[in-house]
Amino acid sequence: MRFEINSKNTIMKITVVGAGAVGASCAEYIAIKNFASEVVLLDIKEGYAEGKAMDLMQTASLNGFDTKITGSTNDYAKTADSDIVVITSGIPRKPGMTREELIGINAGIVKSVSSSLLQHSPNAIVIVVSNPMDTMTYLVHKTTSLSKNRIIGMGGALDSARFKYRLAEVLKAPISDVDGMVIGGHSDTGMVPLIGHATRNSVKVSEFLTQEQMDYVVEETKVGGATLTKLLGTSAWYAPGAAVSSLVHAIACDQKKMFPCSTFLEGEYGLNDICIGVPVILGKNGIEEIVEIELSEAEKAKMQESTEGVRKTNGLLEV
């Protein structure tokens, strides 16, 4: 499906809600790439976003960027006229906690934050990071008037980066040699790493790896977030922040890049009334195309299983 592209050519102002580790990393990567004029960090903790913004601005001369980073304690007026808004706010996952267990408290946070943001930036493109990400993306669809192409869930971009990391590790290859994609839900059981489509310099990885090695890559990808949570004692932040900044960059600079993102489906992949990770083209109007790729019967079955898991979590929402 293709969407009409708006006439706006330049995206300058970006708001990141949640100045914690993920939000601050996202703001840092955006600033270093130097494509935005302003990044606003917003948090509910008094002085926290202001402090993070000041600390980041003191790296500007060292890292060679001119992006202005400002912080605000819960003042959504400071976010007015944002072109892209990123919602990272919510409680982080603790060791042993699933993303789905976060739904109750995070749903209330995301609903409030998205409403406040859109009061000041009604035409913004929204990128959802808060977990459980597919369900939070679905919540934004159900509680706002934004068109579907302006609401994007981040998960697949992060999961695919983790997939490529594991592929390069097993292949003993530089990461630039490797390409691969993860679709499906952003959860330990919902991810569908497309190992049959993964390549090293356009050659399928099955030419280099045994079935046992490929199974290892798939399983390690699926528990990538949980592995880090166990090691760190909290959720990861560098890779999530980088994944978000890559989506923002693709939209801001109208790159027409393909990422797997959680998007609202209306018949694509045979699915309806659900947000789940599939390949999309990102440009200045957000999601400009949903790309339907041919899946094997096994991949279709895994996608269906993933869909059922997301729907079960969606059923816990009060909308």
C-alpha cells in the first residue's frame, strides 16, 4: 500500500519524551548526525531533562554538531510544532519481567503523553518505543486521530540490528557484509527472524552456515533483549537509541529507506486491525509504503503465532 506524500520538505524539530537512558541516547545520536535544528527532551522528573540536555550540549564542540538540545520538565508547550515525536516513556523492564507485564502502567503513560504531544504538534509523526511496543503503537492508533502512516512502532529496526549482530558473530564477518530482517511482534516469543532471506554480500547465509548455526542465530536474536536485561539489570539503551535515531533520520531526510516497523495493517499479510512488524519504506510523510514480501509456509506459521500473541496483549487494553 502506498500513501500520499505531503508537501513539506524540511523536518527540523524533534521531541523525545523520556530523558532516561534510551531517550538520551536517541537524542545524542540524532544530534551527532546533525540533520535536525532542535531536539527537545522532556521528562516528568524535575530538572532531569534539563540536566541531560545541558550535558549533551557540552559535547557539541567535541562531537562537531550544531543541533540545539533543550530540556523540559513536563512542559509540553516547549514541544510545540515538532515534526517528529518519540515516545520512550514508561517503566523499564526488570530482570524476569516480560514486555507484556508492563502493559497496565505503560498504557496509561503512553495515552497521556501522546494526547499532550498532539495538542501542541497535531501533524507530528509519532514513533513509539514504550513496551509492549506493538500494543502501545496500537493504542496510539485507537486513541488519536492521526493517519496510520504517521504512527510507527520502533521494534523491528532494533530486532533486525540484533539479528545482524548475531549473524556477523557466527559468520565471523564484518557487520557491513551482513543483511537480514526481523518481522513480527517485538517480544521474546513473537519475533520472526527471516533467516532464509538473510545474506552475506547478496549470498544467502545458508551457503556459509549449518542449520545448527542458523538456529542459534535465530534463538539468540529472539532473546536479545532479555539477555541484555539479565546482564545489565535493566533494559538496553545504546542499540534502542540508535534504532530510533535511524528511523528519525530516514523520515527527516526523506531517505526512502526500508525498515521493519510496527504498523497498522488493513489486509496486508492477510492481517487486519493489528500493529505488528513488517517491512516499510520511511520518508518525509512517515510510512510511505508497506512492503509485502513472499514468506515461506514456516514463516507464515510463525507470523500467525506472533500475531496471536500480540492480539492477546491488545486484549488487555482499555480503549
